[in-house]
Amino acid sequence: MSWSFLNPWFWLGALVVAAPVWLHLRRRRETNVVEFTALRFLDDQPEPRRSPWRLRDLLLFAMRVLALLLLVSAFAWPYLRGANTAPVKESRVYILDNTLSHQANDGFTHDRDRVLSEVSKGPSTIQMAVIELTSVPRVVVSFGESREMAKQKLKALEPSYQRGSYLPAFRQANSLLGNSLGEEKHIILMGDNQENQWTENVNSPPFLRNVQIDLPKITALALPNLSLSEPRVQRIFLGDKSLVNFTVKLAHKGEAKTANIVLRANEQVIFNRAVELENQPDTILLQAQWEAAPAAWLRGEVTVEGAPDALAGDNRVFFSLAPVVEGKVALLAQSPYLRLALSPEVMRGQWATRVLDPTKLAAELAANEDADVLVVESNYLQSGDARKLLWRYVTNGRGVVLLVNRVTPSISGCLRELGFEAEGTVTTEKGSAERFQFVYSNHPIFHPFLSSDYGSLMDVKVSKYVQLKGSQAMPLVFSEKGAGLFFQGTKFPGKLFVAAFGMDREHTSWPVDQTFIPFLDLTLQTARAEDPTPTTFEPAEISKIQLPVGLTVREAVLRDERQVLGRASVEQGRAQVRMPDKPGVYTLTYDDGAQVEKMFSVNPSPKESQLTYVDAPEALKVWQVNLPPGAGKAAVVAARGKVSLSGILQQHWWWWMVLGGLAALMLEMALAEVGRERV
């Protein structure tokens, strides 16, 4: 062992020792001398002076020199080579995966107990930290916390239903290690190595340098699982009946032959039956339909049971549906079918229709009392007032349903402004009308038609239509010859739906088909300006809740069936709400009121139900910095030989030198003061 210094050039400061030497050896000159006349001639025979080059106060001089030397040596950062300059040999970060998938076979509980044991019994030469991986990773135990405090925090962790990504957790762990004391850096992942968690960030740039990574050992590449996801619920009116159309996806993997499904709505069992899984695709779309009061909130849940099933946390999903609020429709069309379908006899309680007079459109523009949705036939767009009315609807965020039953140069120009090009009219021969061939069934308008209860859209025929090319529109329906027949515009704030044909017998058989009334109702519902706030969230998701315009509210209150879960202040008509961690149906009220204003359903991410794993993830190889051959070993040796400032601070020598220098300065001041009093 030998002495060395981190900053040896600071020893040049020892030259300051010349200052106290000069103070003690210089010739003193008396100050404030007052000469008296009678004593003026005594200067001729002065008393001999003492030699100016002799130290007068050895103890004071020694204190000054000692203080300076101790402070200079302290700033030179001395350390003893070969001594334990870094008692912390290893800095270790545990990433504890607390996502839903890790609940499979009690994986989270097992890994939490293992981390708790290692943190409790680990040697003092290893500093440990723990990061909990949820939707947003957080540091549960930091390096500086006591072992007892760490145990309490780990015991308090409960399994969550959230979805999280490995990448931010590894970045946070790398950041902790960057400020740690240990010579060796170590990250230990306590998770399940779920494949989709690794593949979603595989292209991130490398950031892990000289860090050892330990991954869990997987015993199987997949586990059996039954899960439910993506519940969708809609109201549909058939005559005077208000029906609820419900769909949910059932995913199955493994050897389960049957699964029992139970659907409950407003505390009533809608159905309870077994579903055969053999020779079925991995994902099955389940549908249900029942009658429900349109003016009441709807809340419900679906559960599945079967075996084998490694993960029970995804066996239940929740849904909710707001009550119906009667909408307003402005109708500018001659079609008797449209007028009948939107009449009070058919749509009472759902839609209140106001038929516009083509000769009074100027008054309609001046009144500025727009409905929720405008339904208009294209032949009226030859009128400038009709075009202005349509333009106002789509630019003000309201809905428009446009039926292209005629094309003229002025109408073509209007269509062009809406994002469409009219390329001629197609009229089929008698008996050879084109059927619907492709319908975008995942769209809210057409999704309920997956059930045969509403009829088949494939039976609809079109005998005359305009060839439309939508440059800023999404086609939703194609004919059997590939022609686009129904579009959704994407150019304006308001929702625009365009049919390439009129709703009369000359153009199509749709008005006399049983799918027509449900289609029209669903189209109006979708076109109506709606609350931008979604109603379905993942656990712990944060969302901005938009409140109605003009509403004076101080705070939004999130509740479950028993208690208040959180309050969020309202600023500029918005409130930032954090959803609960557990799945369920939750309500939102305003201030101290009890009236339900909004209802949210919280369900786990379907990705968490994919229990497939990977043993050697490619993402981890990408995240690690590629070093040349032999550089890794050299870096470890260099790290062990390098003495850091933090390591020196753990030796007692530096602290003793600083304290000794300060003590010498204090003693020097005391001695100087005593000397003045004696004089």
C-alpha cells in the first residue's frame, strides 16, 4: 500500500506557507506614534532593537503553517493505494415486472418475495435499488434507503393490471447506475420475458454501456390462457324497440375444450352458456342482443371460465353505455323513403327531424339554428345557399350525410371542395344490379351487422351510382365490381358521409331492405358531434376529460360504487383524471353533486393476455453498446483500477485532514487574540 493523490498539482498551494513566515520575520513598524517636544532628542541615542529575522511566537507560527498544509493536502485528495477505496463493490438494480401478464402462475408474487429476500440478506458491499415496472416505471427502493425501509416498501406492493414497456424501465435503471458507487453495474430483470414487451421497442438506439444484464430463465415458450377483450356496445332501434347490440372477443390458447361465458347487465344475467373451443380460431367474436330502456345508464360485465388457464386476471371485462339523448336532423331531400324513415312515427325519442324548405334556405342560414346532422341530396347543391349550409355544417364540427343522386358541373365543383372527384355515372342493365361485396365491418356504422339479426348487407343492390374517387376520404363499402359506394370524408372537423347513390328505387334496393332503418340510425349516431372523451381506458391511464361548453364546475370527482376515488380540478373546461388501477366501471360527477355525468369502463390491455415468451430477446442486444473484442474486459479492469472521488470520500484520511485544518485555524485565531490582550 502506498500514498497517492488524485490532484497532486494542488501541492503548489503549499507555497502559501511563505505568508506566515513573512508575517513573523518582517520588521515591525509602530503606527500611531505621537511625538512630544521634550522627548524629541531621545532619537539620538535609541534603544537597540531586536533582530528582525527571529521568530517571535513559535506556537502561533506552527498553527498557521499546519492549517495551511492540512487544507492544501486535503484539496490534493490523498488516498491509500491498495486500501478499500470503494467498499461498494457492486451496484445492483432490480426491475420488478408488475404488469398483468406477470400474474400468470403467481409469477409476480414469487419474484417480489425473491427480491425481498435478496434485499434483506444482501451484503453491505452491494448497494441495491428496485424499480417497479407498470405503465410508468417508478423507483420503489433507492440506493440510499435502509434495508428495513426497503422491506416495508416491497411488502406493500400488490399485483397490478397495468401494461408496461421494458425500454423505459431499463433506461431508468441505467440512469440510477450512472450515479452509483459500485465498480460493477448490474441490472436484474424479475419478469416473464413476454415477447411483445421486447419487440415493441426493438429499434431503440443503444444506451447500456458496461452493464451486466441478468434475464429470467423461461421454462416454456407459451402458457395456456383464456381471455376476454374489446367489449363494444351500441343501441339500435328497430321500430319501437330499443335494443343493445354487444360484441366481445374471446381468445383461447392451450388445451381448453370449452369455456363458460356469463354476461351481466345492470345486475341481470343476460346469458350463461358454454362455448365450444375445439376446431375454432384462436380469437372468437361473441355477440349478444337484448332489449333495454333507452333513457337509463347501462353497465355490465362479461366473465369466462375454463381450464387450463394460467392467468385469471384477464377473465373479466367491463362495459358501459350512456342513455339516449334525442338528436336533431335537418332533412333536405325528396326521397319518400328518407322522409318516412325519419318521421316521428319511426324515430320518435331518437331523432327529431325538421324538413327544410328549399325556397327558404336563406332564412335557414340567417337563423343559425343548425341541427346535429344535415341529410341532403346532391341535386339541391346547385343552390348556392344549400352549398353554404353544407359547408357551415362540416366546418363547425356537425355531421353531414350526402346522397349523390345527381351530378352537374356545379355539383362536381362542390364535391371537389369536399375531397371527391366525380368520374361519371354508372347505370346497370335491368336484372344485373351490383351487390355489396365488401363492407368495413369494424366501423361503428357496420359493426352491428356482423349479427344476422339485422339482416345481411350483402343482399343490398345498387343499379345506378356515381363513380366517386375520394382523395380525402375513406371508402367503407365496395360493390362486387370494386366501385366505392359509401365513404367517410376526412377533410373537415365535422363527420361527412357520402353515398354514391340516392335513396330511392331508381338507384338502390336498400330503402326496402330490413337493414335500412338500423343503418340510417347508426349513420346519424356516428355523424353526430360527440363527446371527444373516450369511455374505455386501460388501468392507471391518464386522460383529459372535456366538460360541456358553458358549464361552471370547480372539480370532477371519480367514484366507484362505494366511495370517492379521486378529485381533479377543472381548468378551461378540462380535467385531467387518472383512471383506477383495477378494472371495473367508474362514474364521474361534478363538484358535490351525485348525478352521474359520465361513465367509464377500465379493462386490461389485450396484449397482456398474450402469454408467449422469448429466451434471448433481440432488443436487448440492440440496446447494449457494441464494444470491440477485448474492450469489455479492459473496461472492467480499468474500472477496478480507477479511484473515483466518491471512493476517496469513503476513506477517513480526507475527512481528518479537513477537520484538522479547520481546528488549526480556530486555534490560531485564539492564540492571536490572546497575544493581542497581553500586549
